[in-house]
Amino acid sequence: MDYMSVGSVRDLIEDTQMALTEEQVAFICRESLKGLLYLHGTKIIHRDVKSANILLDADGAVKIGIYQLLLLLLLYIVISCICICFYLCVVFSPLSIY
């Protein structure tokens, strides 16, 4: 996973309170379409392309992010930790008699 220092296009517009120039929009669109072409070539459909999911780097790199995938991954990790902690609490409980 790469660190995208600028953040999303949405964050950039909200933070600067300025509109992007036509050249900037064209560059972001071109790079985003290259990413979508790659995803479609690997039989992956994004389904949620929006300014909040297009990430920018200070070097000019543009990447497409999947925020929902991150949320699902975090939810899976949290549920796994809760289940493991519950299991350990039952196993090491002083009330358990062997």
C-alpha cells in the first residue's frame, strides 16, 4: 500500500477552495482511465469511481483507491480480534474447572 501525500482529489479541492484547471482535470482523468483500463484487463470492476477515491501524490502519481475494501478489511480485523479475545477470556477464566 502506498502513501499518497496529497490525498484525494476531493480533499485537494476542499482544502484549497480553488477549482482545478482544465489541464489538471485532463491529467487526472487520463491517469484514472489508465488505471481503470488496467483493472478491467484483470476482470475487476471498480463501481465507485469518484473524486474521493482518486488519490494524488506530490510527485504527480494518480491512483484509484477502494475505500469500501479498506472498511471491510478493518471490520474483519476488529471482529477477528474480538472473537480471539472472547475465546481467550473463556479459556483463561478462573471459573473454568478441568
